[in-house]
Amino acid sequence: MNPKIRNPLLLVVGIVIVGVVLQFSINAYIQILILQIMMYSIAAMGLNLVNGYTGQFSLGHAGFMAVGAYTSAYLSQIFPGFLESTHLLGFFLFSILSGCLAAVFGYAVGLPSLRLKGDYLAIVTLGFGEILRVTLLNIDTLGAARGITGIVPYPELGFLDRFWVSFVYISIWFFISLYAVWRLTRGRHGRQFLSVREDEVAALSLGLNTTHIKVKSFVIASFLAGIAGSIYAHLISIVSPSVFGFMMSVNIVVMVVLGGMGSFSGCILAAAFVTVAPELLRSLQSITGFDLRMVLFSLSLILIMIFRPQGLFGSKEIPDLWRSWKAKKL
Amino acid sequence: MIPESSDFFQHLVNGLSLGSIYALIALGYTMVYGVLQLINFAHADIYMMGAFASYYVSRWMGLEIEPGFYALTMALLTSMLACAVLGILIERLAYRPLRRAPKLNILITAIGVSLLLQFGAQVMFGADPKVFPTLIVDQSLIETPFLILKTLDVTVFAVTLLALLALHYLVYHTKMGKSMRAVSHSTVSASLLGINVNRVIVFTFVLGSCLAGIGSVLVGLKYPKIEPLMGVMIGLKAFVAAVLGGIGSMSGAVLGAMIMGLSEEFVVAYLSSTLRDALAFGLLIGILIWKPSGLMGKNTIEKV
């Protein structure tokens, strides 16, 4: 069969098989965790374009997730019947709108602030996240400090239950994002991003518009964060300003750095680690009586930075590692 | 709304005293940035640990029974000592192994240390707020129709002023201070001239942490509620103050902190208290876009 048809077909079959396996072998708690990992991976892959590929340090990614989440939440509040009548199509529409609005925010924030470098950029993006959070706290139509509750969850379709529909829906976005960033970074755009990261002055002297390139990666990252935010809104059913604070931004940055800057499979694995590790450590709490989860989490963060500064995978992907492992074995 | 003149002077005093607390913390950020080009995210949590250290020691020594000069001095000394030791430990264990690593890794480590201190403090001291003991009696010193000067505000000014004078002496009139300025100017040429860079960095951490320790006691006296997350917001604002003044410049940090303290006090007094936290970042974004090097920072030209 032609690989152009075969690969997507295999993907669809794969999603269905994995979904069936997850459905019948795992309890609801772990199912939700898996969905969250996929959601965070989408945001982390976007941020990887900015932090890993373009070398610009953004600490306000939770702000763009908040824009996406609130857009979806607000839309489903003012058009309550729309999602039910259109099935999954309405969710797609809302997600895309959320992503677009987040991208607009990304453009508005990125254009002035990407003139700055390094630590300054980190602080300005952090500041943007905080300002957005305080603004959301003060808008009464968006629920102020309470946030928006009772957001329409993913529906049950025919014989498919809620987990299945969410799984398929999030998988579709997950693979669209993965495919998009993969193609993007392996073409002309990816080389432009890398050239800005490696040496901005050299890129400038080659006639590249570095500001344009930086803003481009920032806007794409914000779009993906908006999508992740929209998924968050329908998955958790509650959005509130306190969720999208500094900790959420730090978590997403940690996923990128832990997985290795510029490695997409790395940042998916790191997203899994960051989401699952605090949950696994929950059992430790019942033994020691203290809430040691975050203590151990932050300690492991420091140790990984000291002993494996390039992250788990460096800039390699899992297929690269697989190939080199096979070559060594032969 | 037209501000009444009596209120105006009172807010001025409050703003200045808030500003001097910001200044003490902002100086720690700006000095460490000067020698290491690192935003020491853990600085705010060193400050929090100082508050807890002086809280426990003053409870243990029964300092609140006899408030006064002795009690204040003891609290300040314990807090400074605790912060200095913590600063040295953090530098030695977390930052020194990463001296040659990419900047992003050090930044992530700093965030990690900050989280570790925050959550470690929650495990050790409990997450509920504690009431800081009264170490000096707060009474009115001067009462005029325009303003009331209280002991606390005067203490905050006096202690800050003393600390700043001591800092000025240490940085501009001792050999160590001279090496510190040299390292801040250029690490490579300083080490070529035989300056022990690591020792200078440790010295800088000790200085910055001591100032944070002083700040923590003053905050404890003025707003007597301490908790493990007390450093987060004040740390961010002090950092903004440092950037506002031009990071790396010590007089800039003090100026920036005063501007921050005053503008915050007046915004809360005459506009809205919900704007308090957004103001700091709004101010920061404005200044960075208009003059990225800060008010008193040097313009750097990138050479190829």
C-alpha cells in the first residue's frame, strides 16, 4: 500500500486498539491521568518550539492555556445547545477558536517582548501570565475568582462512553500537533528557528528577519497552548484563575527541559513523568504522614539539572535512539 | 478623587517604609545577578526561611516578653545568620555544580530550589500562618495633623539605612567589595588577575542573604503574619524593583524599590486594591519595552 495512505491508516487503527485496551484494562483514575498527559504534551510540544528550537525562554505559557480554556468555557456557556446538537464537530470548532484567540494573544505579547533576551524575556512573559490571571480575577462575566463551572464535558456517542470519546478526540489533536511540529521543525521553518537559537546575529546577517521568526514560533506555541487549554476546560469541567498560575507555567517548562530541549518524544515522556510522579508519590504520604510529593519533585528537578543537564533525551528523538541501539547491537 | 493632604503624607511614609523593605530584598537579587548573571529565584524563599528562623528563636529565647532594642537585635542577628548559612549551602550544592551549564538549566535549578524551600517549609513548619512576636512596642513618636510617625516605621527606616550604609562600606571600601565589583564587571578578567571568583560569589550570596534576613524581620514586625509562601509575591515585586532600577546596579535597586513601594501604596490608596499585583508587572513590562536596561542600568552593545 502507498505509505501516504498506510501511515495515517495505521495511526487510526493504533488509536482504536489502544483505546479499547485502555477502556477495559484500566480504572477511571488512570484513564483521566492518561488524558491529562496527552493534553499537557500538546502544550509542551508547542513550548518546545519556543524554548527548545528557537532558544527563547518563555515562563508564561499557562497564560495562553488560560485564554484557550476560558474561550472554550465561555463559548459553551453562552451557546449551551450548540455542542449537543453538533456532537464532536462543535468541540473541534471551539478548540480551533480557542487556539486562534490564544494565538492572537501570543502575537500581541510576543511582538513587543521578543525584542528582549534571556532572563528579561522570561520575566516579561511571567509578568504577562500574572497580569492575565489578575485580570481574570476581576472580570465578573467570567466568574471572577470562582471561575466557570459546569462546562459541557465530552459527550457519549452511541455505544461509546465518555472516556472513549475524550480519548479519541484528544488523540486526534495530539497527533495533529505532533505531526505539525514534526513537519515544521524538519523543514525550512525549523532551520530558521535553529539558526536564531544558535546565533541570532549570524542569522540576521544572512538576511533572516529574526523578530518575525521568533514571533512565528511564539504564535504557533500559543495556538497549541490554547488547544490544550480548551481540552482542559472540557476534560476537567472547571476553569478558575488560580489553576493557570505560575506553577502551571513552571510545570510546562519543566516538561520541555526535562525531556531535552528540542526533543518532542522527550517532552511527551517528561509530560507523563511530571503528571504521574506526584500521583505515584501519594502512596508515600500515607506511610510518612507528610505531604512529601512536591519536596521530592523539586529535589528530583534539581538533581536532574545537575547530573543530566541536557535532559533525558538531549535533542534526540526516541526513533534515533532506537536506531543507534540497533546499530550497536549488530 | 482628590487626595487629602493629611492622608497624602501618611501614605508617603507607608510607601517609603514598604519601599525600604523591597530595597533590602531587591539588593540581593541585583548583586547575585551582577556576579553570576542568574535570577536567584530562591532568594525570596531564603527570606521566608529567615522569618521562620527568627520566629522560632525569639519564641525559644522569650524575646517577646521584653520587647526593645535587645530583642530586635537578637532577632535580626539570628535571621541574618540563618539566611547566610542557607545562602552558602544553596550556592555550594545547587549552583556551583552548574557554573558552566547553559543559562536555562541554572534558571530551572533556581526554580527547583525555590520550590524545594517552599514545600520543605510547609512540611517542617506547617502551611498555616503564624503570628510573628512583637519585638518592639509600636507607639506614636510624633503626632501632627498631617501625619503620625510610629516607632515601627522609624525602626524600619533606621535599620534599612544602617544596612545600606554597611553595605556601601563593604562594597566600596573593602578589598572583598572591590573584587566583587571586579567580578561583576568581567568574571574572566577578574580571575586572570588572581581573584578567587568562587569566594567572591559566596561572599555575594552571604551579603544578599543577610539583607534578605533583615528584610524578613522588618516585614515580620510590620505585617506580623508569616507563612511558607510569604516570599513568592514580595520576591517577585523586589525582583521587578531590581529590573526597574537596572539589574546589576545597586543604587538602581534601591531607587526601583522606592518607586515600587510608593506607587503600590498610592495605587491601593487612591485607585483599587485589586490592581496591586498587576501594577508591578505592568510597570515592569512598560519599563522593559521603553528602556530595557532599567533606569540606572548601563546600555550594553552587542559585539560580534
